Amino acid sequence: ENKFENQSILLKPYERVGLVGFSGSGKTTFANLISRLYEIDKGTILIDRQDIKAVSLDSLHKHISVIPQEPILFHRTIRENILYGHPQASEQDVIDAAKSAYIHDFIMSLPEQYDTVCGERGNNFSGGQRQRISIARAFLKQAPILILDEATNALDAHTEQLIQKSLQKLMLDKTVLVIAHRLSTVLHMDRILVFSNGHIVEDGPHTNLQ
């Protein structure tokens, strides 16, 4: 279990921050603390000077989109899966989000199109297709904070390219945290935090890192 102790770090609005370090170094724990998947024993996490403990989880999660390595799709239609982040959105908004995630054409090629049921955990689709549906969900939600957990880890080159393109677009005008397993994926970030055993051991643009 990772412990963060005596760490103080300030992330600026619209900053793009890469989190790197070996497996088990604390990157994911750090990101999960921001979404309040774990409660902290002492200290505070503030977003816009507000203690995240003082707001409802619901309100907090409205402001954060997380794209995990293994996206979770519900046993519902593709439309409902995309709408999950913003249930009041219009049909056109859903289509625009799917186009931004480069998944609209695939959806239209299915016999039931947006009414296709995703199957348990989305098993009817490939990893890349699930990933793009979850990216469409994030486009529709447009939360100001975006957390990406190395979203392109196990994909073929063509799919990875499409996903990278859609993620670049998704990152615009947001505060972004990217959990990376390869340093190459975070070279264009404003700042990189290097984790080791639950500590942030380096912090700066990649040109300054050892």
C-alpha cells in the first residue's frame, strides 16, 4: 500500500502533468485520491481552493473525467454508455462526441447503430472500440479535469493513432493528468512528476529531469 506523506504539490489550471514511475510507485494512488476513491487520513486536497471532502462525490465527479486503461462499459446501449457523463445531452451532442472520438463510423456500421447493446463489461467490442466509446463519453461530459491512465497501452498502431488524435483534442482547455508507463507518452506535457515509493522525487519539465 502506498503512503503519501508530507507531500505538497500545486497543479495549475490548464496544466498538463505527466505522472511517471515504476509499477507500484504511487501514480495511480495519487490520481485516485483526486477522485476521492480513497479518503485521506490527514492533510487536504483542494480544487479551486475547495476541500474535496466538503463537496458531494457526485459534484466532484461531475468535474473529473477519468479514462482508465480498461474502460468500463455498462450492459446498456452505446447511446446510454456515451450519455452516462451527461444524461441531458441531445442526440446530436452524442453523435458529435462519437465523431470526436473517431467511433461514429464504426457505430453506424452496426445493424442497431447507437441502439447496439454493449454486452457485459462491453465484451462485444475490442479494447480500442471500448476505449473510444469511453473517450466519446468524456467529450460529452466536458469535465474541466481529465485523468488518463495510459489509455493506449495495448492497442494496434492504427487504433493508437486515432486515440492519440482524439485525446489531443479532448485535452484542450482542461487540467490534465496522464499516468504514463512509458516516458515517451508524456514528453509533450508541461510538467512531469516522477514517483518512487509513494514519494514525488522529481518535478519539472522533461528537459530538467535526470
